[in-house]
Amino acid sequence: MHNMELTPDYWQKRYKDSSTGWDIGGVSTPLKTYFDQINNKNLRILIPGCGNAYEAAYLVENGFTNVFLLDWAMAPLDQFKHQYPAFPDEQLICANFFEHTGQYDLIVEQTFFCALNPSLRPNYAEHVFNLLQKNGKLMGLLFNIPLNADNPPFGGNKAEYLAYFEPWFHILVMDKCTNSIAPRAGNELFILMQKKENL
């Protein structure tokens, strides 16, 4: 994929072909642990690049009502709707993340950032800032290893990530994850950051 044009068709094909090696088959332990300590089940939560949306499934099954799934490809959204027929259609969004508008209390990062062309990372940080309400938070996992140069997933490190996020966020946590799943042990950073005000 020389020109790294990551298009909706590209992702649709990867889901149709099950070419999704990052898919771990369930909600990851660090995200589950964070979700389990949230008391307000009415938080507006966005999961961009939701893919097979195990995080959304876990939230829905645990009584969260304002979960929004966003993906460029329709296939994973259709699959989620098939699995959860009562889930509101308006909370399934097939769109380009960078063109999406809305206001959320929490944005969940799970293998979306690493799927983007790395040149878009500063734009990602700014757009997450714009999508969050006052005191809104970004929470999730980032790879803490180099990974690939020419196709997703793309890796990185803490110093690089801080350069993108510190202008927009108070970094509450950005540390090596202590409860990663075994194949990713030592290779993930858990992030929790809060939107800065008055920028």
C-alpha cells in the first residue's frame, strides 16, 4: 500500500476478508477495568474506528445507553446491529472521523490511532479535543513499539505522543499498561487525558 490511502473500501475489504490481525476477540482488560469504575451510565461515549466493537458490546451489556460507534466501513456496523438489533440506528455512524461532529463526554481509543496514516496524528489530537465536551476525556491504549512503516498498524512511543496531545489535553495517565493481554504485554501505553479549557 505504497501511497497509504486508507479508504473506506480498504477497510471494508479487510473486514470482509477477516484481515484484522489486531482483533483480539473481546474487550481488552485495561478498557474493561476503566469502564467498570464509571458510575454514570448516561455518559455520551464515542468509539471511533470501532471495528468489531467489543468495547461497545461490553458497555451496552452493562447498561450504558449513549454509546456511539463510528467507522469508515459499514461491515462492522452491520455486524454490531445484527448482534444487537435494539441498538439505536442513529448511534451507528458510517463516516470519516475527521468529518464527524458531535459532543461527547468520553472518547475511547482502541486500535484506531494506530490505523491512521501517522501524518494525521496531530489532526487526530485536535479533532478529539473538538469532539469532547467541557471536562471530556480521551481514554484508551496506544502501542509503545515501532511496528510497521508502510501499512497499519503504525506504532510509536510516549515522547512522540506527548507532542501531539499536550497542547490540547491535561495528561492524567500515559504509562506502560500493567494489565495488557498477554500478547501485548509491555507493548502498550494506557492513556487518560482531559480536555484543556480556555484554549
